[in-house]
Amino acid sequence: MNPEDFIRYVGADNRIVDPIMEDPCGLNRSRISFCVYTILGVIKRARWPTSLEEAKAGGFVVGYTPNGNPIYRNPCSVQILKLFDNLLALIRTHNNLYMPEMVAKLGDTFAKAFDMLEVEKNAILGLPQPLLELYDSPVYKTVLERMQGFFCTLYDNCFHILGSAGSSMQQDFYVVEGLAAELLNSAFINLDNIPDYRLRPMLRVFVKPLVVSCPPEHYESLICPILGPLFTYLHMRLSQKWQVINQRSLVCDEDAVDDNPESQEMLEEQLVRLLTREVMDLIGG
């Protein structure tokens, strides 16, 4: 889907006078979220029998690795793979939403729809979170908060699906034709405009599990084409950000230091630290 059409479909181009009232495109967002949650639930829970004999008897063992370990087939692989192209198209569209010309398409009410939620900011800065009762979910009071929650959750869940695909579907996933190119053309496009607070969970819930669960025989065809350009890009991106931070600390007068822990500069610096830690964890993993 064209990113501009997606913005219109979920109602992010609207201007709503009453910030408490539900907006008319809420149902469209609910349908998208329901579909993504369904795929995520299936890929997380559908498994073959734990007993090797039962798995063999049920047709869940499709072969063996060179060292003799069984290769299992997920009972829902066929259904999930039929939706795989649509999932990648959704991720590609979502990444392209961060292009400046797409951000400019947001309505007045939702101009900050791609910004972090306050709960995310508090978590990054280590600030106390509002207390919730057991099993309570965060309540988004305004239409802007609901829109922010939609984009945040959608982004995370799509990458949770990709991150779980390897361990869940095993060989069925890794033999997808042109998998590396498909991922590069969806999950890794427009990274220049993806903010640090979205890039960080992408590395944690998608890239690292993809690498950890990938069989050695697919390193050359899948992992190398992805990690080579990705590490080069991350090194360049983080080097530039650390240079800015170091220069800022050098020229900043001690009396002018902002002691406000919620300042934008402090938030940005903490995000760079956390993103750097994710990259180092990925390299070390």
C-alpha cells in the first residue's frame, strides 16, 4: 500500500476537534491490529509435538541436519507463508511513513502520531511509571495517544513476527526464495528516517533472533547479505551521533548544563546509548 493511502486509511490525516472522542477510522486500525495480533499469536504458539516419536508419527519431521538433529515442520507454516508478502508490504509501508513528505501528510490532531508515548520516554529515562493494577493495560485517553499506541504496537508486533519466524517455522522460513532480498527491501528500507526509538526494538526483537536461530548452512545466503550492510550503516549512524554528543559536552558551559532529566537532549543521548548497547549485544550474540 502507498504510505499516503495508509495514513488516510488509519485516519492519521484527519483533524479532530474533540480529542477525547473516538475518531471514525478507529475500526480500520482495529482490523489491522487484529490481523497482526492473530499472525503473531499463531507463530508464537503453533508447535510440533515435543516427543520426537510423536512428531515423526504425525509427519512433523521433514529431515535431519548434517549433525543428526531433526528438522521440524510447523503445522501452520503453509498458512503463515501465504501472508508473508502482505506482512513485508505492511512493514515496508510503515518504514516509509517516516519519510519527511509522509510526516507532512499527518493531520493537525495527529502531527505527533509517530512520536514516542510518554510511557516509552519514562522507560528510557528511568523515570517512575504510573502504577497499574495486575492485568491492567495502559489506557490511552486521547485520540492522539491511541494513534501513537497503534503505530508503536503495530511496528513492534510486525518485527516480533519476523523475529519468531525462524525458530517457529525453521526450514520452511529459511528456504523462502530470495528471503534476504525480500527482508532488505522491506524491514531495512528508509533507515535514515527511522528514529532511534524504533530502530532499537527492531534490532532486539527481529535481527538478533533471526541471527541466533539461523542454521549455519544459511549464513552465507541470508545473514551475510543483511548484516554486512546493516553493520556498516549502524557504524556510520552511531559514529555521527556520538560525535555530536561529544562536541556538545565539550562546548557546553558547566553553568549552562540542563539538570532537567526529561530534557530532549538527555532523552536523545540516552537513546543513543541504548541503541549502541543493542548493536554491541547483537555483535556479541
